Amino acid sequence: MQTTVLQRPIDRVEADALIVHHFSGGHRAAGATGEVDRALGGLITELAARGDLATEVGGVTPLFVRAGVAAPRVLVVGLGDPQRADAEAVRSASGAAVRRARELGAKRVAIGALGSGVGGLTPSEAARATVEGARLGLYRYRAAAAQALGGHVDHGVDELLIVVPDAERVEAVSDGVRWGEATADGVELARDLVNLPPNVATPTHLAAVAEQLARDHGFAVTIGDRAWAEERGMGAFLAVAQGAGHEPRFIVLEHDPSRGKEAPLVLVGKGVTFDSGGVSIKGRAGMEAMKSDMAGAAAVLGAMRTIGRLRSPRRVVALVPATENMLDAHAYRPADVLQASNGLTIEVISTDAEGRLLLADTLAYAQQLKPKAVVDLATLTGACVVALGRGTAAGRFANDDALAARVDAAGAATHERVWPLPLWPEYLDDLESDVADMKNSSGKPHGGAPVAAAFLQRFVDYPWVHLDIAGMALRDDARGYQTKGATGYGVRLLVHWVTHA
């Protein structure tokens, strides 16, 4: 889909559908909505007065018109209470409205650019939210395009026009469109990777995606195989990979405009491309969703795509340990003792607590990069879903208050929300082992998320945030700019953190 900024009176724009915004509470139509209302002889004002407009955020009222505007359809989308309108409301409204336009057969869709003051947003910020919402609301998974690593994506809409009434705002709106397009590109990649079947989205496929990103954006890339990991003593990562049918890959992707002069921001994504639970096998109900156990890796790769497109001035390194967690005669077992690359020994209590083993060696590897800060994302524990619910917020654990505050702010700004959970030393008591330095699981039915985070903390010696995104990777319905299936959660949060660090 092509996105174009068009300076023209909105009522004169030729398109299959024209989208304007409206607030609840009898708010007077203004801006682009006011222009269209006047062109239609006050129709929008009349409908609002009668209560015939859906004004809640994302509520869409289609108007089929014969005269007054160049477009045959006008879609009025609600922004809710004007006192509560923000970027998230704009994203949700934009996604819902453009998807409705597509349902009505529109191929060329025009949206009136929001002016200054809506939700305190600048014209650039409003345009970014509009484009993000539209692109992500129109997202449709297409396996062929996803396998082609960035092939043509069929959004069902050929052209999106962002209509600006005056020349003074064109530059700012164009900049917002650039950011929105780049961000949507990253989220779409993450969604595609999670939606792909696990026999396609293998560790080798994730490595191929990383190599393509390196070619597209000039990143440095290292793809470590089993022998590479053995040379570095990654006994925890390799133990999980022992029973895998597909060879593991350890991906290092670096964007470094500083040429090594700047300490990097490091993004770590858990990349279990399918999680059977190993010998501690999961129940069969819902196991197909375990293809999403690489959602952290997908988010990190998606964020790198956006960072590359935006040509961020920050040095960023992405680390993705990728493997399946399967079971065969070679699979690791409960009671095995492993040695991680930092020398710590780990008694295996559950082979279904595999993600923290991958992350252990990855977080230890990050130490040699002398990072400024590290953020990891992992679909780590069902306990976090029990604590925070599904589709609401990720659990946030941190060893550095300043970094935690910046990640929290990024989550709030992008509506990829996080919620602080404790990282107290008492949680390590449940990981004490008689035969190793620590267990990989307490084996107890309580405190699963903080105990897992406490395990990870043994492998870090730098400012660090761990995000448990187990409840955020998938959704069962479409709403606003979210579509059924993979959410791409984490891409926008990471990009915001990197660009505001």
C-alpha cells in the first residue's frame, strides 16, 4: 500500500472513501470534519445532534453521499471524549475506519490530517499515529509474502492519502508519515514471523531474516551455529537444542553508526520457534499456540527493521538465541546439570523452563559488548499471564530504576504497556540446588514470573530490564488497529526506547 501526503481541500479529494473524525459529547465539528460537514450541508452536525453517530473510539458511521464531496462514501470515525483523546485513540480510530473502508470495497482511501491540539499531539505525532493505525489495522497475514522476507503485502487497499489543508503542515505531516510507515514495517515483520507455521519459521528462517535485514540496512551480522555456541561454552542454550529437529542459530545483528565509539543498547529476544515442553511435555490442548514462543525474537527483529529504516543514530545490537524445544533420545532431561557460559551450573527441574536457559547464555554474552543497557523480551511464564491477564500488559522486572522509568515511559507512549513486578533476592531462595549453583525452576505453583526473573538476574551485570510478554503475543479478535493472531507487541516499545534513550 502506498501512503501519500496530499495538500488539497478535503472535500475535493477523489477517493473511494473519505475518513473524518468526530468527538463525543456534542463536540462541534472542526478541521477536516468541519469542512466535510459544510460541504454536506451540515449532515454530520445533524446526525450528531440526533445521536446517530458512533462517537466512541473506533466507532464508524458510513455515509453514502451523492453530492457535496468528490468521494462517494464518507466514514465518520469516533475519537471518544476530547479530554481523553491521545495517540492510542488516533491509532485505534484509524485502524477501525480504514478496515471498514476496505470492507466496503475501497481501494483509495483518504484521511483528514488531524490538527494541532488533538490530544496534545503535534501534527507530526498525529500523522504518525494515523499511519500506524491504518497500516496495522489493514494487516493481513500472507504466508507467501512472509516467507519471501518482505515480499509484497496485500493490505486490500492500494493507496492511503493523508490530506493536509495548508502548506505549512505538509513537512511535519510528511515526517510523521515516514515514522509511521517505518514503525508499521517493523510490526508487520514481527506479526508475520509469529503467524508463520513452525515448520517454516525455523531457527534457520529467523537467521535468513536477520541476514536480509543486514543487507537492507547495512547491519553487521553473525549467525552462530552449534559449533559456534560450543566454542563459547553456551551449555544452557545448547542443552535446549539437543532434542531439536532443526539446527539452532544464535543471531547477532548490529547497527553501529558510531563505529564502535558508543556503548550499545542491546535488545534480546527469546527465539523458541516451537515449544513442546521437551521431556516435561505440555498438554495437547492449545499446543499449536506454542509457535508463538519466539515472539520476543520477532519483536527484536521487527524493531531492528524499523531502526534501520529510520537510520537511528544510536548503536543497537540485537541478540536472538533461536532453537526448538523438542524431545527425542538426545533431549535434555530433568535432573541434568548444565554449565552456562559464565560458569554457573544449573540443575534442570523442568525442561519446559527452557526460555530462561536460552536467555542465560545470551545475557552472559551481552556482557562482552559492554552495553549501556539491555532489554530482553520473552514469552517466559504462564504465571505472568495469570498475574496480569492476556492482552493487557507485560510484566516488567528491572535492576536499574532509571532504565525502568524509560522503558515504562516507552510502554505508556506506545500503549504497549508494562507493569512493574518485584525482583527481590528472596525469590532466589526457591532456586537453591543441592547439586548445582541454582535450579532452572522452583517446581512450585507460585511466584513463577519473579522466580524466573530472579534466575535471569544471575547472568547480568549491567542496567537491565526483563519483559515477560507471555500474555501479549497473540489475540483472539480484531479491534482498532489490532488484528486476530500475532500482535507484534514490543516493536513500538523498543523503537521508542531506542530513539528516546
